[in-house]
Amino acid sequence: MTQVKPAPGGRMLTVLRVHLPSEIPIVGCEITPYVLLRRPDGGVFTDDVSETAPVDGYFMRYKWYRIQSDRRAAICSVHPTEQATLQCIGCLKSKIPVAKSYHCSSKCFSDAWQHHKVLHDRAISALNENGTEDDELFGRFGSGSSSSGVISAALSGSTSNLSLSSGVNNGPTPVYPTGTEKSSGETWFEVGWSRTYTATTDDIGHVLRFECIVVDVETRGTVRAPTSVMTSRVIPAPTPTPRRLIPVNAADAMVHFDLDSRTSSFGTFTVLSYNILADTYATSDTYSYCPTWALTWAYRRQNLLREIIGYHADIICLQEVQSNHFEDFFSPELDKHGYQPLYKKRTTEVYSGSPQAIDGCATFFRRDRFSHVKKYEVEFNKAAQSLTDAIIPAAQKKLALNRLVKDNIALIAVLEAKFSNHGTENPSKRQLLCVDQSRVDEMVSSIESPM
């Protein structure tokens, strides 16, 4: 039995606060609890304290539990926050995963029937052709090795915790975790030993419990009781909505191209521009109509990646990309798909609840299509300062700077094409391309605008 060791004089590493980015976990999406700690000297921080890097003789230990009651709740496949009241037998006959067969009401089932019937037909066709069912169901925007975690987790019929992609790491959890009986007919299963946890298909319909506890390095004993937080029931990842692209006639388009093949005529290329909405600005206050779980970065980033990769663009321009998300997610993930990254962040830091993060612009280009020649970074604050110093009267400088200094930036990339538009006439002539994008603050004060 682990002994609890009281610290002398109360001077110890202390857990001040624990909360989750959303109460509702989603299968395939990583959960990273916010843990606020206080050092023995009174300073507060949110960094992890591992056993290999203790703070003043203490480190943090984490546990995740799946709490299973006597009766497991089935979740609606269309409205994942609702419990299911009926099941589609046609899904079972078509061998569609059970999680996709549940509906919360007869109206829900009726409204979704047209799309539901398409899933039946495609699933049967895919099985008959011995193809990959996931690709048949979701098509171009549902494929891609880097974005498959959410999809495979939602569709998998496996009962193993290993049903997720290899990128999931919930710590050294046993393949068959033992359960501990609790009161009221509940059984607790240890499912994770790290600070983060990625919900699996086994967790659907169950509540998760996160515990963190301070441990003494010397005695290996715990300090005080664990601090814990409970989630709501785990829900499956919603099925990606099929794209309904507007057909374009050849006569209306200057160049005919196919998204799947990226380019179908010699010397042409495609460009995608996408404002991804920085996590800092994706708040419930601003987007009150959106469920909190759908605003979490862990959920949105998988959808964004699947969407962006699905266009197979030769050049990708992203705005509102936080610096930490560029380094930890977009740069390595798009690198797997053959893209080289360029990034320019804004100069004013914004507090995001953990470490400070700055958003900016990111440009990605395919290495097999272009090579990088030069990069220019523009900070409009500096240009505004130079402009006001040069031509604005001293009495009006403050007002001018208030209007012009918005921390706007631009990223300019000069690329050289590895293909040629010159054909056989001058094949050796360099084909240079300038790609420019900006991050402009649209907020205008009431003094500046009569609207």
C-alpha cells in the first residue's frame, strides 16, 4: 500500500487546479487536461513534472480510468451528445460498424435515411469488391494516412484498446486492464498512465476519470490525496459530411483540372488559401452555437488536416496558425505529404491559457513541384511607425498609430517551378513564382468607422 507522506511545513509541490478543455471526450481525439501547479516557493506553472525531471524533490503521477456501469449507454451516430433509442438493422446486415447504426429518435433516423441508405449500398459494394470500406464510405476527403486516426477510431468494430492508429499513446497500460469494483455497480478500469489520453472505441458510452497526484522522489510515496476530474460519456467521432462540390463547366473555367490528380494540364498548379481559426479565438463566448467539444483543438485539427490534404493543392496558404500548432502539428504532418513549410508569426503574444502562443501565416509547397528561392517577412507595425514619423504631424501621430498599428504581417515566398510553361521554345528559362499572403486584423474601433 502506498504511504502518504506529509511535507514539512506544507512546503511542497501542490496541485491548484485541474480542468478539461471539454467535458465530452471524442473517440480518436487526444485529451490534454489543464493542470495548474504551485512550487514550494509559491510560483505557479503548468508544465509537466516527470519522474526524470522532478521539481524540489517531487514529480507528478497520472492515471486515467474508464468507469463502466451495469448498463452501457448507446450513443446516437448523428447527434453524438444524445443517447440512442433505436438501431438500424440494415447497418448490421451491411456489416457497417455497430456505432453507426444507432439513432436517438425516429425523426433522426428518418431525416438521415437518404444518406444512411447510401452508406448501406457503398458498404455492401465495398465488401463485394474486397475494397477498403472506409475509403468507399468517405471518399477523397476521408482518406490520408495522417488524418485516419479519427475516422478509423469511429468506424472500428474492434473491442481492443489497440484499435486506434499507432500514433495513440496512452502510457504503459495493460492490453487487458483489470477492473476494480466500486459502489453502485460501477467498475473502474485503468486505461492510461500519462497526462494525455486518447479515447478509444471501448470508451464509447462510458465516463472517464483523470487523477493526478504529487509523489515524493525519495520515498515514492504520494503527497496528499489525488486531484481528479470526471468527463461526460465518451462519444464517437461524427461522420464527416460528404462534400457537395459545385460542378464547373469547361467553358466557364480557364483551365480544367481535377482535385484528385492535382494538375491535368502541363504547367498548371493549384493554390489553397484557408483561415483555420486559431485555437485562441475559438471560444464558447464567440461561438456559442457550437458544442464545446467541437471547438477543442484536438478535434478541429484532425478535421482541418483531412480537409486540407483532401484538396491535394500544390501550394497551401494558411492563416491564424498558432506558432506551437505550426511546430507541433502542421509542419510535421504536412511534411509527411511532401510539403515544405514557411512561417511568419505576429509580434504580439496572446495568452492562450497555457504557454503563450502567437498566430501568423504559414505557406506550404510541394517539394516535387517547387523549390524555395527566397522568403520575405513584412511587419506592418514597423512600416506604420516609419510612415507616421515621416509624414504625419506630431499632434496626429498618436491617433494615426492607433489606427495603423494592428500587428498585421505578411509572408512572401519566391518559388521556382520544377516544371516549365515554355515548352520546347526555351526549356532552360527559370520559372519564378511569388506567393504572398497576409494576416490582417479586421477589428476596427467605433471611432475609425461610422458603421
